Amino acid sequence: MHIVHTIADLRQHLSAYRRPAFVPTMGNLHDGHIALVKQASALGDVTVSSIFVNRLQFAPHEDFDSYPRTLDADAERLKEAGCNVLFAPREKELYPEPQTYKVHPASELADILEGHFRPGFFIGVSTVVLKLFSCVFAGKPEGVAAFGKKDYQQVMVIRRMVQQFALPIEIMTGETLRADDGLALSSRNTYLSPAERAEAVQLSIALTALGQAAQGAQATDLQALEAAAMQALARRGWKPDYLTVRKRADLFSPLAQSGPLGTEPLVVLGAAKLGMTRLIDNLEI
């Protein structure tokens, strides 16, 4: 596996290939990332991953400085997974000057849920992903990029960005990988104390219970079901931002529809803080 730190070296290593398969990450890799790399490798003629902790998607009070940086261990895992090229740029390489040109996704998708609680988050995500796409796919007739379904809203934002800009890139999604107790794998799980780790599975349990309660319920009952789910989690010491049932197609709430839920595909999404760690998860129903 080649490890490169500059855009010029990356493009040189990719010059002989027509269809890169790309997995962008912020490092501190877990089995979910590795599964994405293995899935993507079958879809292109060269497998590329990136490790870059993107300052633009962190608010001033968030964990940019303390986000785990484990490049050597990550590189070893990527090599074992069959990655061909690792792009690990320094911040000055990707942002040699202040990034004043930014991608602003449509507010109806980017300003709800995660975007509501983390203002500007999807601007930072979209901007760095588009820039990484230009580094990897410039001059290529086609390619594939892989993202985990745990970041459900993020995948939708990126997919729509690719459509809007007519990029010749196929977006592949990988299913959420979970620990034996059901906790969704996340780089931020390493922040959890042993007691918090034992409690953390309650988020997925709460989402499962909300999804089961919503199936067949009347749309007019949904708001009460969501509120009850948040209250139950709060009683366990969590600080929930949202536990909600949304339409898979656009992440809008089905509250406005009449009759029972379930006439179209739905997804249950949640975000909540446990101690100092904010976790997210989702479940399609």
C-alpha cells in the first residue's frame, strides 16, 4: 500500500487507473470502516482511502483537537484490508489558504436533525468531500465512493451533492456494523468509560422500541411516541437531541399524513449525549 501526503503524489499514483473506489475517513478506524474498504475494493480498479480530520465540520466547542489520531495503526489495518493507496494529507495540503468557497447543501435536508443541532456541519462535510473527490477522481471517467449507513443523513447530503454537480461517481452505502450487544460501531465509542459503554447500547434499544411502536400507529400519535422515547432515555441519564421517525426518501416527518404509518419506507434516527460523548444511530423500518 502506498501512503501519500500530497495531492500531486496521489494523482500520480492513480494516473494509470480509470475507476477508483474511494473510502474517505477521519481515521481511528473500526471494523465498519474496514468492511467498507473491502466492499469498495470489488467495485473499482484501485482502492483508495483517506484519513483527514476535517476542521470545517467541527464547531468551536466540539472535539476537533481531541479527536483520536491513530495514523500508524489505521494504515496497518487498511493495508491488511487490501487498500492500495492511503491519502493522509496535512491540513495545509488540503487547505493551503482559508477555504472561503464552500458547498452549501439545500437547507430542507441539511438544516434538520444533525444540521439543526450542529449548525454548519453539513457545509463542512460537503466541502471537504467535494475537495477529496476532486483529488481522487479528477480526470477519471467514473468512480465509486463508499460511506457507512450509520451516518444516514450525511449519505443523503453527499448523494444529492453528487447528483446536483453531475459527478461521475457512484455512491455505495455499507450497512451499520454493531458490537455483539447492538451498539453501532463508531470512532467516538473510544471516549466512553466502561460504565458508559455498558449503557450506550440503550440508544439502539430505544430506537428499536420507537420503531416498533410507530409501525401501524396513527400518524397523529407519532409526536407523542417520539416524546416518550426521549423522556425514557433522559431518565437513564442521557441528554437526547432527537429520537424521531422520518421518511427515508427525504427525512421529512410523516406527521402531516393521515391514517396509519407504514405506507412508505421509514427510518428511525437518534442522537443523544451520554456523559461527554454524543452518539448517533438509526434503524430502517
